[in-house]
Amino acid sequence: MRLTALFWAFAVATAGGAVRGQTMPQPAPPAPEIEAPRDIPYPGTIRLSVDATDLPHGIFSVRETIPVAGPGPITLLYPKWLPGNHSPTGPIDKLAGLTITANGAPVTWRRDPADVYAFHVDTPAGASGLDVAFQFLSAVSMREGRVMMTPDMLSLQWNTVAFYPAGYFSRQVMFEPRVTIPDGFSLASALETASTMGNATIFKPTPFNTLVDSPLIAGRYFHRFDLDPGAPTRVSLDVVADRPELLAASDPELATHRALVQQARKLYASHHYDHYDFLLSISDRMGGIGLEHHQSSEDGVAPKYFTDWDKMAPERDLLPHEHTHSWNGKFRRAADLWTPNFNVPMRDSLLWVYEGQTQYWGYVLAARAGLLTRQEALDAIAGVAATYDHRVGREWRDLEDTTNDPIIGMRRPLSWRSWQRSEDYYSEGQLVWLDADTLIRQLSGGKRSLDDFAKTFFGVDDGSFVTRTYTFEDVVAALNGVQSYDWASFLHARLKGHGPGAPLDGLARGGYRLVYSDTQSPYLKNTETIRKITDLSYSIGVIIGKDGILSDVAWDGPAFKAGLTADTQIIAVNGNTYDADGLKDAITAAHRAAAPLQLLVKDNDTYRTVSIDYHDGLRYPYLERVGSVAPSLDAILQPRP
């Protein structure tokens, strides 16, 4: 006992490697707090000039003049927390060549030791402004990030090319932006033009929050389509493409886009913009995107969006989704998501409204506008339902917690998506809102629907584009205003539940059930073609990309149990060189045989053979009608007169 006591006394005395009398480490003093934003005007207007002509290198060259009231310290911020990203993803790693001068003399800048997005400057005596110059080095390949410049088009997001002063709400900092684009390019933006001089466009002064919310596209092959001819509030489809022939939209195709504008206005009974621009890039060279803004959206689609229309249905819920965000997300925004500037942290707890209900209306509006046929919409919903019915990660992680994923994961690749879960608030949120819509219809005897919620919640203050915030309690109150029910418990059960399975009551109430077939719907087949994958999620539990490389393996599925992981490459199937059709044939054949599938696979430099003991054949989701009455889901997808 005495030996044990001496041992513990020594262990306590020497904890952390210390010896008796030695000073233990203490934390360094915290860095000084950065000035909190105040809702007061910043004195003066910042002049911002961007040269976007260096297409070969993908470099945006920036010059910025920031007026100052006098000598002394000032902190300049590079935007960190980006609306629509819901996360601290400002691309500061691509900022380079920063120099600051005053009256032509160099001024030293110091990066904040705790916040790398903040830069401290001591303004010298006699200076009325700081001249800031730097480059934004956009990605030159997809491995570095989203490509924003190609030989024939560019995408300029103002948050990437601007500093602004700490201590002010972003709406209180005025900018006068200017951009120079390459010869032969045309541009589009929700910003209002003050003047043009050759390739340079000077925009009217605008608050910084509006500037960041108003990106531009420019391209060599450009066309603007009027989506609401004769209307007092202009809506345009501004298109840039890799080649001129990709701009060839037929009259019926344009008619569906015009119908989208009309169906959205009928749904929300309002508009929250004084003009609206769909900034559409048709390209496989510039990085794809879907990003909402109040008076515009950035929309990237595959090259044959117009020219191979019948096969592009999986691309056509993008514009309805991003357009809906003008109401849901930009005009109405969760109170904990709204921030006074772009360097105050966001909180994402209500993204199941912001993104989940937007995802729901994106599909519904696509169907109502004719961008999707009824059957394409049903097949798309079947794909969503199947995905989340197989999301085994709900065993340990509820839907509400996935609203933290923009901050946790920032869309980095996942090894086990079905177990880890990701931003499931989008499409599982969509199923929750289908559940709510069909329940309202049932309880009201078909007299009311989620359309009424959309009008009352998003349709207030018609014509205003000043953000109006809300809380969970506001959502519940608005639902009760449409149909009395215990909506708080309804939502909590779905947000905090652990299954089993996805919330599919809305399908059943809507007149359908999720079933599986060995025949793939044209919609899902086209999805595979566009994404360049082979999706066997519901059979052997894998998604296969280029060259037979697995991009996803379902947790605890047949392939998982056989020891396969993402990035494993399939070399051969049952002794034959791999191709997608051959693997599908082998899965079908195994349905009638006792022998397991034999796959020769490659992990890094190691080859091995694995056996997958699966015999249920190919399985693809679709929706099957149930009941004898007209399904309410069909009514939901019908256009409004």
C-alpha cells in the first residue's frame, strides 16, 4: 500500500512531464477583439475595380480605394461566412499579391493572429484613403475548386474580390464597382449599370450586402431571353455557353421557363425583386453551380441543356429551386442565419425550411411549369424517397443535426455518406414538407394546402426585398394559420426522429408507395448519364464512377460486407473485364443462381478478388399508385390556373 501511495504522489507531482517547482504552461493572452459591426453608415464610398481579362491564367486583378476618416488603426475584412453556402468558406486561400498604399507610399498590413480573414492597417497621417491591390487566383482545374474562368466565359462573385471595413453592418458600406471584361464578351448581372466605356462597365453605387448578392456572368457566346414579356418587373434568362449552338432554345423550351415565372408568382402571390436575372451557364468547362441571390441566381447546367432537351430532365429543377430562394432564404430568412456582415458566424438550425422547403417547391414548380412531366416528377421523387429510406445513419444522427453539415463538412468528400449523413435537410426536408402538404389537404378536406402557407409566409410585403427573419415558432404559427394542428410536435418528430426509414407518410397520403423494379426509369437513367455514374445503390450497394472506380459504398450493404470502400476500382466481373452493362447482367444472372458475384478489384497497388453474396437482382425505385381516389400528389404537381 505504501508503494502505491508513493507512486500516485509521484504521478501527480510529475503530471505532464513536470518536475517539482517547474512552472506549468499557461495560455497566451487572447488576440484583441475585432470591432463588432454597428448599424451606422461608413463614411465615404469604396471604389472597386476588377480586371477580369486574364482568361489564360484565371486571374482577377483587383484595385480598391477605401476612404478613411483620418490616421489610426483600421481593420479590413475579407468575406468569410457566405450566404447560400451557410458556412465559413470565403476562398481566402486564393487571395494573393496584397499590397496597400496611401498617397503612393507603402503601408504595412498585419493579418490577425486569431482570425485570418482580418487584416490590420495603421493609416498614416495625411491619408484620405487606402489603395488596396491584390489578385484573386481562381481555380485552373476542378481539383483546386470551382473553375470560374474559361476561354469563353467567366463568373465573378464580388465577395472574392473585395475587402470591407470592420465595425459596420455590410448594408451600411457603400461600393462603386467596376469591371473590365475580355474583348467580345457580354455580361449580365442584377446590378444596375451606370455607364460603359469600351470593355469596362461601371455599376451604380450599391451597399456591400447587395453587391455580394449580385454576381455577374460574362461570355463570348451570350443570349438574353425575356421570360416575362411586357411585365413591369423584368425577368431575364441570361445565358452563356461553351459554343454558340448550345444557345439554341426552342419556343416550347422557352415557354416552360416563362411558365416557371408565372407559376412562382401564383404560388407566392408576390415578388421580392424589382428585376430578376437567371445567370445560366451551359458548360462542362466552367464549374457547375446552383447559388441563390435575391434578384438573381447562378445556375450551371450540362452543355446539352437545350439541345438534348428530352434527356436533360434531371437538370431542370435547378432554376425553380434557385428562383424559389428569392422568397425562401433571401426575403424570409431564419433569424439565427441572418448576420450583420460577412464575418459574423451563421447558425444553420432552420435550413430544413430554407433549403428543405425550397427543394420541395423546386420539384413542384418544375412540374407545374412543364419543365418536368408528371411522370418525370414522380420518378424524381421516387429517387429521393429511396435514397433517404436507405439512410442508415439516422440510427445515430437525426435530421436536425445535419443542418450543421455546411460548417462541419463544407462538402468535403465522405467515405460513408449513408452512415455519416450529410446535408440531408435538403431532400429529406423535402419529404417532410410533402408530408405537411398532404396532411393539410387531408385535414381540410382538400380546401387548403401548403400553397396557402407559401402565400402567407413568403408573400408578405409584396415588392419589398428587405430581408424579414423568422423563428421556429413563426413557422409553427404560420402552419396553424393555414390548418389547426399540433405542428410543433409534427415537426419535432420528423426532425429529431431516428426512423426506421424515411418520413414517407406524405407519399402514402398522396396516393403512392415506394416500390422497386429491375427496370430503371428514363429519369433515373438520364441522371446516371449526366452524372457519368452507374447507380446500384439498392442492389449491391455501390455507385460507380469513371473507370469502374467506386464513388460511394452503402454502409452495411452487400459491397460493404464484402470489404469494398470508396475509391476501390472494379477490374473484372466473374472473370470478364468490367463494364457497367456487364456488371448489371451479372447481378441479374445472380438472381437465378446460387454462386456469389466475383469481383477483381484494385485498392491502390493491391489486387484482390471479393465475393458479393447478393441474389435479389437489379432494384430501381419508382412510385406505385395505391387507393382508388385521385392521388393528391398528382394534384400538387398540376399547374395553377
